[in-house]
Amino acid sequence: MLQGTLDMLVLKTLAQGPAHGYTIAHSIEQGSDEFLQIEHGSLYPALHRLHTRGWIASFWGTSESNRKAKYYRLTPAGRKQLAAQSSRWNDIVRAIGMIMNPAAEKSK
Amino acid sequence: MNWRRLFHRDQTSAELKRELDAYLEIATEENIARGMDPQSARQAAHRKLGNATQIREEVHYMDTLTALDTILRHARVASRALRQNPTFTIAAILTLAVAIGANTAVFSVVNSVLLRPLPYPQSDRVVELHQDAPGAAGLNSLGIGLPLSASMYVTFTEKNQTFDSMGVWWLGTAVVTGVGEPDQVRVIHLSDGVLQALHVPPSAGRLLSAADQAPGAPDTVILSHGYWRSRFAANPTVIGSKIMLDKPHEVIGVMPPGFRIADTQADLFLPMHLDPKRQILAGFSLQGLGRLKPNITIQQANADLARLIPIWMHAWPSFDGGSSDPIAIKVYQEWRITPALRPLRDAVVGNIKSVLWVVMGTLSIVMLIACSNVANLLLVRAEARQHEIGVRIALGAGRLRIAAELLVEGALLAFCGAALGTALAYGGLRLLTTAGPDTLPRLQEISLDARALAFTLALAALAGIFFALIPASKYASRLSMTLRDGARGASASRERHRARNLLLVTQVALALILLIGSGLMIRTFVELRNVDPGFAAPNQVQTMRLAISPLAAQDKERVARIENDIVDKLAAIPGVTSVGFANTVPLDEAGPNWDGILIEQQTYRGGYRPPMRLFVDVSPGFFRSIGTPLIAGRDFNWTDLFNRRPVVLISENLARELWGSPASALGQKIHTADPAPWFEIVGVAKDIRSSSIHEPAPPTVYWPAFGIHAYSASAIKAVRSPVFTIRTSRAGTQGLADELRRAVWSVNPSLPIAEVQTLQDISDKSMARTSFTLVMLAIAGAMALVLGTIGIYGVIAYSVAQRRREVGIRMALGARPESVRRMFLQQGLLLSGAGILFGLAGAAGLTGVLSSLLFGVQPLDPFTFAATPLVLLIVALTACYIPARRAAAIDPAQTLRSE
């Protein structure tokens, strides 16, 4: 999966509320009906990257099973970024769709 | 923020590990909840995560890469900016290169000469056996203290408790025959203990030992490495072969290359033949050194030797075959002989210490000036870019990031300057080692080593930080204001100039300090040159040293006849006006001979020890040849010599001291001590400076070069190692040197000739240290002047450029060009004036540092302090004048229109 896309999905997941690494991966997989399989390993570099850019922030908290885990939440900058990225994503999808299914798209 | 991540990589790594561990726990639990058994639950969780180590490495790498990436990006931006402004860049880099290079070179010299230990193992344990004798009048003026006598050596070695090994040595010459043409070589005679104390193993064979110096032992010799290479072609079987020095000597060893004893170089090393039973108290002519036992301090060793002095006094007679002499003991007690040991390195390095630190100090000042110059340049540039910077900040660039960019720019400049400077320093040092003054100790050891390079890097780093701080601090904080100030056409606020003005004032002050220092040294040099050394026109006096060994002439009268013949032959050479010889020439390093004299008319109480006078053996014609006039009486003639008449000449100051006037000295009789023959004074010569130009001429007694011995009527004296002095306008030419050789060899073809040089060469060598200091200070002063001028010019020129609009307005409102010009000249004058005032204050405080090097001029010399600021002021005004004129030529209409 494209690096940028994973970032976007993470941001979207966090828009629903703070979560730790495992939960984020799980949400994406479940939310896509198991279609998207994330290599959990590549999640952590992505989280680090997003953190560096200031789009997410981290804090240590307690998980559901009473374990210490590192949680992430969306920052205001991240929220703006998410809005920009999803609108761009929608544009891309529409553009590709116009080429793949010209009649169907034009009639939308 | 990038920097923070770079430095917190480890912390990040640890946190990530905790995070991944937490993930594994949670994943495992979820799997168990789904029904897996604990073991497979854990395995599944691991599989889902992937390679944890790899993840951590990737994150770690991300951080490193970004930091490096940032630095590279900044560097690229900075180098592009610098390349777009080539004049500024080249000016800054050159200024820095010269300043850093000079500092590195001098630091290398200081490091090699002063800081690095001598090339002996654990050389800090090796000391020079220096002793003072404050009660022995006349000896202390030499400044080298009292040398050791052989009897002292025996007492000290036998009875000391604080030394591992010790010994004595002296430098002489010898003639080697039987290997090609007769060769005069430098020989160090050593006692047992010297080589042991230095701990330097021979590169072949063995060292000398106590057995070699016992009387009657077979004659042995050790070769120096250089002599072995040049005379024996590095033949490895040289050990055991014999060389001829008066008598055959067996070669028992070869020293390693570059070996010197206390920085004195010799070709051969001979054992001193000492019979420990048959020594007398006197004969103070030996240098001593020793290796202290571990954990013994110098004070302890001093006390140990001080305890031995009275033992020494009572152990030896005053003359061979006698017994302990109470009169002599009393005299030596009056001398108050005090051991004053010092580390051998200090003895070697000597006076040069103060010179080198002074030079280092001045070059540091130049470095400061150079740095402030470049900082000024950077400030100017930053000011020009402030609009650009302001815009960038408004668009969101972090302040820290701007500061980082400026830092990188400064660092780039500093490192380019350092690289170029190191190359310059390397070249300069090579030049110094090949063409430097011989009197600089340890010259051959000077090199650019790791410590010097580290010093350079430190300098460059400091410089870079300095540059970055100034503009960064100025502009990073006030950037919100710059945009509010409006378009770039606005007049600059006065506050912005403050930093630059301050830098300029500092530069001028520092430059003035250096120039005053140089001025004082120039005056010292001139004063030294003007000192009347007692001889005349030394560039017209050719000297050469001969050696007449017992092989060439066994009988002493024969030696004198040979010398006489040589004088005649030399005088016959065309162009030669007069010829003479003596056992030593003025300002030469050859060890002088000192002793006391007693006057006939005077009665001396028992035990009186007369003050020390310089003794020189001279031939007839010597004074004429070196240009020393006779104040009273007459010179020797050859009849005096061959009739062995007991006649002497004395120096003017001695005549005045003892008899009040030169004329009254004539006809008086003197002798050295009681059984010695009386000599009549037949002439008085003008004072001659002997050991150095700085020191006053010593009272001297001139003995005939041949005749009865000054100490005993039954002995005959001749000079076996004469230095001939030939006055001719052709002195110093190769043609003359050839003719001299031919003349000497026509009398006796086996006589070796050495040290062919003019009296001027000898005099220059003795002034070498002062000349060296002067040259260094003058260079520093010149650099300071140039840098200061550039600085003033830059500031005023920039001021003009900044105030173009203001000038335009003024001129449009009716101001005349002269008043505009005057305005800028006044600004320049004010700044320079302030700098000069501070510089004068600083110089007044600092020139005391130079006082040990000055001669004939006070540290607060009024002439120098008045003239130098004037010169600087004129230079400053000239530097201001050009931009001021350009300001006056501004066309008001143009400046107003261009807004």
C-alpha cells in the first residue's frame, strides 16, 4: 500500500478518538472487512513519521486489559491534514473512475 | 526539532521497545481470548508484528537520516548563498585563512619547542646540574651560573642519594686524520653517567661506561649517526675499527639518528679521562646532567647536592699533590655555591619561552581582529537580507531554523578558512625549518602534529560559533520588527549600527596595540644595531678557525711560527689590509675563559679572591684587523711573542676601574696569583662586547698568543685552535675563501680549516633571536593594520550605502557636497578615535609584557606612543575618504527617484 495512504488511514482512525498501535491496526483491518491487511510492523515507522510532522501526539496510558501502552491522538494540524488528504483522495478516486467507467461516471 | 530527535535517538529507541513489548502483550491476550493456547498466541502475535529489531532499526535510521539530511540541506543553501557573493566569501575566507594559518604555525612552534618533551625516555626526570654562585663576582654576569669541576663530579656521583645516574660533559673540537683529508669535527667529551642518564640506547655497539674513562683504559669513541653515514658510508662493520684522533681510538658504538645532548650536536663522543684520585677543586668548565630517582623532587635533589658541597670543599686539594686548602675553602664558602637544578628541557629552551609566548599572544590578537572583521562582514550581509528573512519568518519558518542556517554558513566559512589556513601553516613551517634561525632551539623537531591540527579545528569551531552568534542573535529576535519597518528604502535605525561600531572600535584598538608593540621592537632592533660593539665594519672581517694538532706541530714554538707564517701569507693576498688571530672572536659561542688578576702595587689580605675578568689570547695585529682602536699604549709585536716577553693589554673599562684612566694603566704590572709571573701592561684597547650585544663589555685581559704561560713561568703557552681575522673588502666572497685556503695550505697542507664566516655573520647569529621576534611582531602588526583598514573602509562604505536616501534628501534640501563628505569623515574619525583611545589604554597596560625583550627603549616610550596613533589615524582617515567622496558625489535626483 502506498505510504501516503497508510498515513491517511491512520489519521482517519484517530479522528474517531485516541488509540494505541494495536487498536489502530485492528480498526483498519476490521473496518475494511479484513480486506486491507496491514503489516503491523510498518505501522510503527508510519506513526513515528506522523508524530515527527506534528500531525499526531502521543501519551502513555492504560489499555483495556490494564496494560501500559502508548496512545496516539490527532492534533489540530493533523485534523487539517486529514481534511486536505481525504479531499485529495476523493478527487483522485473520481478522476480514475472517469477513465475506467466513463459512462457510469459521467452519468453521476 | 530535527536536532532534538537526533540527540534523543536512544531515548526514542527505548520507548519504542516498550511500545512494541506492550503491543505484543496486547496482541497475545487477544489471541488467547480468541481461543488459542498461550504459546501459539504469542507466536501469532510475533508473526503479525514482524521483525521487532528491524522496526526499531528503521525508526532509528529515519531519525539519523533526517538530521543528516537537514545539515546537508542547510550546507547546500549556505554554499549557494556564499557562492552568489564571491567578493564577500573570498574576503572572509582569506582573512580567516591567514589568521588561522599564522596561529596554527606559531602554535606548532610553541608545541614542538616548549610543550613537547625532549626526545629521551621519561625526559621529565632528566635535569641539568645548574648551580648559582652569587658570591663569585664576575661569573654571575654570564647568566649561566657556575659550571662544574671534575672534582665536583666525582664527589657528587659517589655520594649522592637522589640520582639514578649523573655525569658531566663539554663540547670541544678534534682533528680526525687518516680517513681522507684531515677533518675538524665537533666532539663531546663525556663522563660516565651522561648516556646512562639519557637512557638512549645506541643504534649499534655499546655505550661508554665507567671502565672507558679510567686512566690507562684503551681509547674508545662513539660515532654520531650523521658522522657514521658521511664518513663511513654507513658501513655496518665499523664497530671495532679504529679512527685516528692524535692517537688511535677504537669505535665501540654508533648513536641513533638525531641524537643530541641537551640540543648540542656533535660528530663524535669521547670518554673523559678522569683519575678520581688526582683531581683538584678548581676547573669549573663542565656541564652536568642527571636522571633523578623515581619520586624524587627537584627540591630534594637540590638539598642533597647542597649537602655535598661542603664535603667536596674538604675532600680535594687546590693543586695536584697537596692537601685540603683552608684558604680555598673559605673562598668557595664566600661564593655561596647553590645547586639550582632545572629540568633539561628548560635549560635547552631557555629564553625563547618569553619570546614565543609573546608572539603567540600577538597572533591571537590578530585572530580576534580577523574574526571581528568577518563578523562585521556577516552582519552587513545579514542586514541586507533582513527583508528576506522577515518574509520567511512570516511564512512560518522557525526562528531556530534561521539560526541554524546562519550557523552553518558561519561554520562553512570557518572550515574553508581553516583548511586553507592549515595548508598555509604547513608551507610556512617547512620554510621555517629549512631557512629558520639556527638559534631557535629544537628547530628540527618542529612539525605540524595532531595537537596543532586539533588546535586549528578548535579555532575554526570557535570562529564559526562566534560568527553565527552575532548575526543570529541580532536578527532572530527582532524579525517581527523588520517587516513592520516597511520597505527597504527606510533609513536604518541607529541602534542597528551599534554592534558594528563596537566591533570596529575593538578592531582599531587591537590594531593599535599590535602596532605599538611592533614599534617598540623596531626601536629595540635599531638601538641594538647602533650599539658600538667595539669593533668596526664587521662585514669586512673574514674569520676562519684552524686547528694545529700536536701531529702538525709538537713543539709550541713551532705552532706559533706556523701561525706567524700564515699571518704573513694571508696579509700578502691582494685586498687584505690587516690580519690577526685570537683564541676566540667577539660574539662567538666558543666558551670564554675567565679568571682573576692581582695588581703588583696592591697588598691583598689572605684569602682575597679577585673579581673575574675575561681572558683572551691575541696575536699582534688582531685589534687592527677587527677594527678596535687602541686607547693608550701599543699593540703586541712578533718580537714580544718570540722573546716570550711578559706583556699584556687590557680593556678600557678595566684600566679605568683599577687605575682611573687608560694612560695610568700603562707600565703597571699584574699577575694571576702568587707564584705566577708578573706581566706588564703595554696597551689599552677599547671595550669589546663579548657574549652578546645586549650585555655590557666585560673587563678583559689580552694575553700574547705565544709566550710564557700566565700561570707559570716554566710553562709555554700557544693557541692550538686559533680564529684568524682578516680585514678585506672582499670578505664573504668565495674567491677570497679559496685564496685563504691556498695560503694556509702553502704553509702546512695538513691543517683543517673550519667555520669560514664573516664577523657580520657571527654578529647576526647573536642577534638572531631579537630579529626573529621583530619579524614576527612586524608581520602581525602589518596584518593588523591591513585588516583594520579594510574594516574601517567596509563600515563607512556600508554606512554610505545605507544612507543613500538620507543623503539624497539632504542634498535636495540644499546641503553641499563638502558637508556630506565631512559628515562621513566625522563618523569615521569618531570611531577610529575611540578605538585609538582604548588601544592606548590597552597598550599602556600590556607593553610591560615585552620589557624582557626590549633594549634601549622603555615599555612606555613616549615617542612610539605618540607616533603610532598618528599613523593609524592617517590610515583610518584615508580609508574613510574614498566612501565619503562617493557619498558626496551622490546625485539626489537619482536616489529619490529610485524608491
